[in-house]
Amino acid sequence: MQIREILTLKSDAIHSIAPTDSVESAVAKLVSLGVGSLVVLKNGEMVGLLTERDVVQGMVKQGCDLKDAEVSTIMVTEPVVANADDSVDYARDVMTKSHIGHLPILDGNKLFGIISFHDVARACLKEANFENSLLKRYIKHWPEQG
């Protein structure tokens, strides 16, 4: 299964924020949208990624009062990315090894979407259930040896 297939099941919306926006507005947006990450866009180009984890880490680095800080001070400027044609297994492996929960997906050089580890887990379970049903069907029709 390719990452592209996961994105076809999700909304086309890419939730974003500007690097000069305040962390307070970013947190409000994360909460109101019920998402765990925002793509940071400048002039339509991805310049970073901001996750809930980045906010918490920023609180440790800069003190708990981040409301006036700019998103650019705590965002990840070079997030790990994947290609829409990469496999879901690749996404799972890179997300696990990099300890990340959100993965921006590119189609060529264009931002195509973003997937969460939850999206990847759901796709892997769906694929495992499908393979399981095929194996059960195969075993059910297994020729008897005499």
C-alpha cells in the first residue's frame, strides 16, 4: 500500500500557520481543529512543521509563557518528509525511527498532505486484516493430502 492511498481517505485540508504567527494562535488553532500538527507556510512554501510536542519542548527551552513567541522560534525547520509514492511500511519505519507522529507528504516538490502515525497504524491494520482473510480463505480451500 502506498502513502497516496492513505491520503485519498483523508480530507484534502492541510492545516497551516505562518512562521511569524504567535505560538498562542498556533495552540488555539491546534485545539480548535483537533489536530496534532500544523504545516508552517511562508509564501505558499513549507518552511517547517509545528507539533504539540514542539510546543511542549519550547515551553521547557523558553519558559512556560510562549504566547508572544513566534512559531518560527519553536518549529522544526527541516521536518522528515516522505513521498506520496512511498510505501506505508516506509512511513511506519521512518516515523518510528525518527520518533515523530506527523509526516509531511510530498508529490514531487509540492506538499501533498500530512499523515499521522494513527493514519499509518490504521492502514497497516486494514492491510493485515485483508491478508489474514486471504490466508483463512486459502487454508479453508487447502487440498486434502491422502
